[in-house]
Amino acid sequence: MIRSGSGQLSSKHAPDATSAAVAAVMRGNRKQDTRPELRLRSELHRIGLRFRKDHSIAVGQKRVRVDVVFTRQRVAVFVDGCFWHRCPLHGVSPKSNSDYWGPKLDRNVARDVAQSDELEAIGWKVVRIWEHEPPREAAARIRAVLAERRAPS
């Protein structure tokens, strides 16, 4: 946390970890190539699907980074972590530093909704996979969406 000129704490930066164990966990969080992403991509590849990973899609003046993209079918797949994206089954609100984490997680969810809406507005189909979903089930769901997008209208 940073103190502003008035001495108040600013929530622009993450607060200090409450323990060495928490610090180690936070350092270990990856932006891409997370275990759930790797498992899903492996399953997609196993069933014969080819895709782009960590791909950027232009949406107006900005770009959206997507975990797995099927460019021809215009299907964007996000693999969302239960904590970071407030999974209704497994998402928890931290008790430590809740003044920081509550708004931070709320912003993540709001960004997810906005990005999905923006991509869909320009013709993309968005699929959101929770990290706890079994890779085979998630891959089957994605394959069904792809088949739907390939079907003649």
C-alpha cells in the first residue's frame, strides 16, 4: 500500500502479504500457462482441435487477451480461476486485506462481463471455463460450440 500526500492508504497496489506462505502463493500465480489452461489445451489438442493460445483480439481501440482462440470460428475461450473471478461454487472472499481484495475481485468480474459483451458485439462466441471443470467436459463443451459455429446457417 502506498500512502498518499494526505497520509491515507491507497489501494492501487496490492497490500503486503500477511505471511511468507501467502507471499509465496501470490508470487506463484501465473498470468498465462496455468495448470487449468495447460490441462484444457492438452485435452483440446488430444481430440484434434487446433487453436491459438494467449491471443490478442482487437476490440475497438483496445485489445483483449484470450486464453484459447479458434480464429476461423471466432470462438474465444477464457479459463477463469475460482478465486480471481469469483466462482459461485468455490470463490471465497479473503478476510485479510478485504478492503483491497473485495473491490479488486469485483473489478475482475466486471471486466470479464465487459470483455465478453464486447467480443460478442463484434461477432465472437465467448466460452468461459472454470478452473475446476474437468478438462474433458470443458473440451466437449468447446467442441459443441465449434460444431455449432461451423454449421451452415
